[in-house]
Amino acid sequence: MLGGAHPANVVTYLGVAAAVAGLGLAEAGQVALALVCLAAAGIADLFDGAVARRFKRTRLQRLLGVALDSLADAVSFLALPAAVLFATGSQPWAWAVAAVYVIAGLTRLAWFDAEAYARATASTGEPGTGDAHRAEPPGGTPALGRAGEPDGPDGAGERPAADRAGEPGGPLAPGQSGDREQPITHYRGLPVTYAALLLPLVGLAALAFAPELLGPGLAIGLVALAFLFVWDVPVPKPRGAWYAVFALVFLGVTAGLLVVR
């Protein structure tokens, strides 16, 4: 069957399913529930890398994980936040804010995809597989993960795609060999997955204390995130106990949104 059924990909599918549900809820004007779905997609992204490291995969399954990861991020952390902003009202500036946000996120994903491919082809002289951004680095180990992007806050050991060079499971950084990855301590810029943490927090604060500021608050958050997506500065990568901290924050924000909706 096309797609396979590797557990890591199933976790990614669950995140996408949550994002699709969020798109429908945003269309229906259910902003709080749409933000809950965004947080749920973030939780799935937090754990799919860990699941991938626990179960063996074929090379094809790894490459499929790469493709799925980038596409899932575009749906979950770019399209859904834009839809949530639209759900807060018909302000004329919402379209401009959403466009800037989505373009910045896509630029980030595409940039790290292209960078990983360029490193791979510079070393091997030819693409690793049919898709330009799914090439393998020397040594036969796929460029893992997306540069600067988390599988949650830490995607180490997962896929090579678009936004993960120098991040959890990200593509190999310059100087790394295909046989051994060096520890990644920083992202380059802010991973798009962080939208699943920051925007629900903004939404919860607005709905709890000043509902009339929900739209402007989310708009400011999207503009700030857009800038941070493409600003090439080192951002410390959470690790270890931070997994539990992020999971607890996600769960707490979700519970708060369900109360105030």
C-alpha cells in the first residue's frame, strides 16, 4: 500500500488530522477549538521524532517521513494559524498579515530543504533520489530532519526535509559525516512548530482577559513569528527535561482554551 504504516508516520498523520479539524473549526468560527487543534498538532510533532528513533525503518520509509514532515508542517503550522486569524473577523489587514506569515514560513522550509540538497549534491555530484530535497549525504545516511525545526522542540534523529538543518533530526551540518551526527545545540532561527505553542498561549490570554484583543493579538503574534522564522540567529534547542515541560505547557493551554471558549 502506498504510504506504508510506520508508527512515526502515523503520528504525523494524526497531527495533520488535528490540523484539518482545526481548519474546519476555524471556518465555523470556533477559534478556541481551532487553537486546541493547533496545540494537538504541536504535540504530535513533539513526539514523532522519538517514535521514529524507536522503530526501525527502511530507506523508503525514512524518505517518506521526510516528505510527510514538510507537508504536515505547512498544513499544521502555516495554513491553520492563518485560518485562525481569519476566523477572528474580517479586518482588511488580516489577509496581508496571513500572507506575510505563510510566505515567511514557506521560505524557511524551502531554504533548509534546498540547503540540505545542495550539501548532498556537492558531496556526491548527483541527487540522491528523484526529489531534489530528499537527497542523501555522504555515507548513505539520509540528511535527517529539517534544519532548525523541531519534532516538537527536539526532532533529533528524524527526517531530512525542508526546515531541519541544525535542529532536531535536522540535515547534517557542514563538517558532519554521513556516518555520525554531531550534537545539535541550536536552531537557526525559530522553527515553525513553535507556532503551536505561542499562538494558543496568545489566544488563551486574550480570551481570558480581553476577548476584543484576540484578533490584534494573534496578528501581532503572526508578524513576530514570521520575522523569527527567517531571522538567521542561533536559538537554543530544548532537550532532555524540556520535552516534559513542553508537553505540560501544551496540555495546560489546551485545558485553558476548553474552559474559556
